[in-house]
Amino acid sequence: MAIANNTKKTRGPSQTAPAGYKGKNQAFLDAEYLSARYRKGSIEDVISVGMIITNPAHQELDRYYSTVRLRPGHKLTPLITELTGLTNDDLEFAPEYEDVMTELIALIKKYQVGKICVWGGDKNSFQRDFESRNLDKPLKRSVGKFISTIENIQKEVSLDVTGGLDANLSLADMKTLCGLGGIVEHNALSDAEDMLNCIRIIEQDKMVYDGMKAAEYKRFRGEYVKNRSFDDFDEDREFIIDSQVGERFLEEIISRGSENNPK
């Protein structure tokens, strides 16, 4: 006689660990960098890092934050200072990269962390910074293993909460859906905490907004702005009226007086 399986899949990131350090616990990590956006030849210095360590139920075990000293000749741009609030004076006497990574690795080992969750491209940025440094062999091996333990959970969680419609929700998008506001502070520890809080809300099925409806609306807005003619109202209305989402968007932009410039 067959027995029905009533086990409900837990939402949020999987517990499957990537390569690297092994353990049952997880960490949520964010970092800020010298470059706002990666370009070929750009400098990817880590300038601050924040991490929160949790057990599998995502109860906090420990947290860590540190700024990181810039390498000689490297300076913060005004944009990075504006985004992060950090200044060159803040980083002049900050701990060295080697000391920060040694402390992070010690915490990963202490709490048996098998997965370091990030949102977006932090693993790649960490890797580029790491590859540009001349580290002693023991530390080089340990940092390489640390980076191997990092996993970008953005795609997995985004697809989960939007029913497969959007794989690239930003942290600001996630905070909005979870009722935490849409502001990202660009402080490494605060952003790591925001990511963790979003995961807790998702796993408890307490999201404030419907992810699928939000993804449909977000996609429609993008398609409308990309495709509308901007000079033929009848043509634009014919395009927008094809869906209920389009009707709601039309109502929104008219109510804001932006029907001629929805961008």
C-alpha cells in the first residue's frame, strides 16, 4: 500500500554545501569593493566585509565586521565613498587583508561552516582580489578554500520566490517583497543581515508581497518601457492593454502624470 508523502519542501536556499570547508552551519557574507562595477582591468580590492554565522535553523551564532586596508597607491573614488560612507582615512589604518582573512577563516573553522551564502557577484569579486595578491602559501591555500565555500544564492532564491519568473532579484527587491523596505545600505554587515532576514522570512512563509505577481509586474514594466513608441498613444495603448498587468501599469503611470514618460 502506497503511503502519501506530505513532506513540504522548505523554501529558501538549499542546505547542500559547495566545495571548500565542510560543516553543518551556514554564514551570510557581504563585502564592499574598490570598484562599484567590474570592468576588465578594474581593481577589485575588498574594502570591508561583514559576516553572520548561523546554525541550520538560521539562529545567529556569531557575527564579524571589519574594514580592510587599501594596498599602496589605491584610493577610494568619490562614488564608493558616497555609496559606502567609507573614506580613505577610514582605511588608512584598517586591518590588513591577510589579518582579516585569517580571522574570517578562523570563524569558519570554529563554527564548522559548510556554506557561505552571498547575494550576487561577491564570489567572483573575492576571487579576482585574491588572484591579484601575493600571499604566503599556507594562507593562499586557506583563502582559496574559503572562496570555494562561497555560494551565490541569488538565482536559487529568486526563482523560488517568483515561481521561476525572475532569476535576478536584487537584494533591494528581496527586502521589498519581505516587507523590509527597499533600501540597501552598502554596509557589509548590514547587507549580510538583510540577506539573512530575508531568508528567515521566506522560510517562514511570511513574505509581505507575492513574488510571482511582483515578477510579472517588473517584467511588464521593463518590456513596456523598451517597446513603447513614445509618440503614438494609440499604438502604446494597444500594446499595454493586452494584459491585466498592463492595465494596472497604465493606471499607475496616468495617476502619476507620467503617461508620456514612464521611464
